[in-house]
Amino acid sequence: QSDEKISRCGSKALGDLIEENEIIRHSLLSTGFAQIVLHILSLGTLTQQSFSSSSTSSSSSQTDSLVPLHVKYGVLNVLFKFVTTAEGLEPLSILIPILEQMKTNEEQELKNKAIKIVGQLQIEGITAFSSSSSKEKDEKIQSLEEVNKHKDEEILREQQEKERINQELLSERQEKEKERKRANEAESKILILEQEKNILNQENSKFKENQQEIKIQSPQDLPVTIINSDPTNYSFVDNGGKKQINKNQQNYSAISLTQVMENGIFSLDGKFSSNEEWGCIGIVQDSYSIPAGANPNKSPQQEHLVTYHGPYHGGGTVSCKGKTVSGNKPIPCSNTVRAEYDSEKGTLIYFVNSVQQPVYVTGIKEKVRFIIQMYSVGTSFTDISLKKLSTPTSDHVENEQAVQW
């Protein structure tokens, strides 16, 4: 493949990652993405005309500091994807001066892309570069890069000194030994400086990697316990780690877990027994206690909770504070049903056998607890698992419908 085709594929792949992953967008903003783009855009553009001109020259130094047109265009494509998807774009304000220059001094396709990016930044209220106090990690990166710059300059000066010494050796034979010593000393100094530079580069790379590292934690198992105001109606069994809630009387009633959910992503899953087609799973306000034996789908209980129903009790409907919405699959007996509550997004989303259901609840901005409802005597909710997740498992699905809390 040509360099240009590989470059375009790379920029498209990076753009897709930026569009899909908020963590990558945040990581790029906090680890010098803007400075890298500024450096590339600040270099001259290597067009086909300038490349042909340099090919006829005796030296290629003219193109050493030029960036191919397709590379700049790929960088601008990635930048445009970034400014149309990310939030907190203030660090990109340092790019506005160079983008303004490109609007008048660059190839037409680069001009057009620069105009779009500047326009998007202006929509976001970012019109000029403004400096603010950097965080400690940014200050350290900047400090290390500044030291590297000085080391590069010192190495360049020493290399130039060595070349000058070698030239003098050709014409000054009588100073040969003295100049050779100076050359050796210069080489030693270059070696030391290069070693110091390598150490600093390694430290800088490790520091940047640490800032970019995404710490993905395994789901955290939480203890399953219930608030049982009527032990004659419900009972809880923990048999070798397999947790189960049993229904001992025939009536419409619900039982709540003790876990209060306020910060994080919580997941509850289990299975209703084969003879419980009235089963429901949902949440209740932590500030509300469901009275013993009370039907959660009647007033005043229903104004404080959400339930997702089995086939005999609403046929897959979701009831939220008295409002009932259809669209989900009825909870099948002996199949896994899961509820996922995200306190940051304020959403409650349901899954049946790992398939996300379209009707979900949104706008939840308070402490809540999971609830289970059963009707028939001798039925149960088994294989119960309560976890705290590091990232949500939900996504957008067809025909999704939000119900306001």
C-alpha cells in the first residue's frame, strides 16, 4: 500500500475511535494531543510540486521540514472529528492561530477543512487561545519536553563543534593530537548528553503512558441482603453462594434489597422460577419503605417505584410511578433478567438473556434500591447476583423509548 493510503486508513481509524470512545477523547485532551497537532500543522506542506522541485536539487534538506499534504489533511480530519464529538475543548484554543493562517496560506482542501474546524470551535465558544494554570501532570510533561529541547540543542551544538574540529584537523597537522583530544571529548559529551536524553525520553514516555492508561476494573460483587418486613411472606436463602428469594404467601407484594445505589453503575440479575409468570423487577426510592403485603402497582406505592413485568402481569410493560409503557419482551420464566442502574446518567435499563430491551427509565437523580415482586406461593427468584460495574454495558437499540422518572 502507498504511504498516502496507509495514512488515510490510519486517520480514519483514529477518527472512529475518537467518535466512539469518550475515554480516548478525554485522554487525548489531557496528554498533549493539541501540542502534537500544532507541531505538525506548523511545518511546511510537501506538495507534489515541491517534491518534484526538491528531486532536481542536489540536497534533500528542503523537504526535511515539510509534511506531506495527505498527512496534514489526515490530521485535520482527525481534529475535525474531535471538535464535533468531544467536550471541554478549551485546550484546542492554541490551534486557532495556525488554523487562521491555513485559511489563507494553504492548499484549497486544507483551507476548507481549517475553516470548518475554526467554525466548530467558534460554535463551542472557543475563539482565541487562553492560558490557565496547568495540572501537575501537564506541568511535568512540559518540563520534561523543555529539558529534551535543551538537550537537543546542546547535542546539535556539540555535533557542529565536532565537525569544525574535524575540518581544522585537515589543515592544521601540527595541532592534530590536540584537536583529536578535543574531538574525543566532544564525542564523549555527545554520548553523555544522548544517554541523558534517552533517560528523559523514557521517563516522559512512561509518564504519558500512565496518564493514558485506562484502568478497567473487574465487576465488584456486592452482598445480597433484603429488607424483610414480613418473614411469613418472603424468605431469603444463601446456599453455598447461590442466593434465592422465596415466596411463601400468594399475594401481590414486593421486597427490597438493602443496597442503596447512589454513586456508580449497579447490576442485579436472576431468574424467576418456572411457575412465576407474575414476576417483576425494578427500583424504589430509598426514602420510601414499601408496606408489608402492599401491592407495588397500586397507589400510593406505585408513585415511588418502577417495575418491569412478566407475561401475566403487564406482558413486558414498564410501570414508572403509575405510568405504564409497552415495548419490552415479557420476562420469561427460568431465563435471566437483569436490571442495570447508572447513577451518573440517571438511567435504569433492562436485559433479557443479555439482550437489551428498548423501554428504559431516565431522569433518576436520587438514591434508590432494587426491588423484586412475586405473586404465587412456592415461587422463587434464583441465581441472584448483585454487582457494581466500572463501565455501563448498555448501548442504543432499535425502537428505544425513554420513560421519565
